[in-house]
Amino acid sequence: MPATLELVCTDDGCELDMFELHYTYDMPDSVGVTDFQCPYCGGVDCLSEVEL
């Protein structure tokens, strides 16, 4: 099963709570939180991975 990455935006002005990224099998193992930006506010330093 391809990996998933669950992220939260910690920017106080952002209305997005949480979102999930579903990778394909072709996604490199080195891809992580810092490779993405918030789809709502566009922030890049405000994303944190959800630890289950």
C-alpha cells in the first residue's frame, strides 16, 4: 500500500484543520513535510506531521 502523510497547518490565521496526502508507489522515500505547502494559506513553515 502506498504511503500517506497526514498534516496540520499551525498558522493561527489559517482555517484548514488537517489534510492527508496519498502518495503513489513512485514517490521517493525522501519526500517529507518540508516538500509541501498548505493548500489553504500557502504557508510552508507552518505544516506539522500528525503523529498517531
